[in-house]
Amino acid sequence: MKLLTEGFLIGVIAIASLTIGLMFLKYWRRTHDALFLAFGAAFIIDAANRVTLLFMSSPSEANPVFYMIRFVSFLIILAGILRKNYGRG
């Protein structure tokens, strides 16, 4: 029962991340603001990370690869923020 509940919650988080990522990409298409693109890419990467976790035999985030993927998505957000604040004038 615990495995079913964990899988359901991981799926909910994946769908939420994908939805948020697509909304940011929609805003990026309207404004061409790179910060929206960075947030959209980061949330879509997070959704793919969660889906990968969902299809494992036993969902466990103990594998460091999952943390590295999240770290990369946070770096993308950081790069977008830095570009927005210190980029082209």
C-alpha cells in the first residue's frame, strides 16, 4: 500500500511540475523573457526526473543521480536570474 501511495504522489508532483513548466514556456513565448524560459526548462526537467523515479522498481531518491539532475535544474534557474539582473543592459 505504501508503494502505491508513493507512486501516486510522485505522479501528482510530476504532473504539477509539467503543468507549471508549460505555463512558464507559454509566458516565454509571449514575452521572450529568458527568465521564463529558465523556469520552464527547470520544471520540465524536474517532471522528467519524477517520471523516471516513478518507473523504477522501487521509488527511492537515495540515488545521487536524482539530486544531480535537480541541482542542474536549480543552476538553470540561477543562470536565468543572473542573466535577468546582470545580463544585457
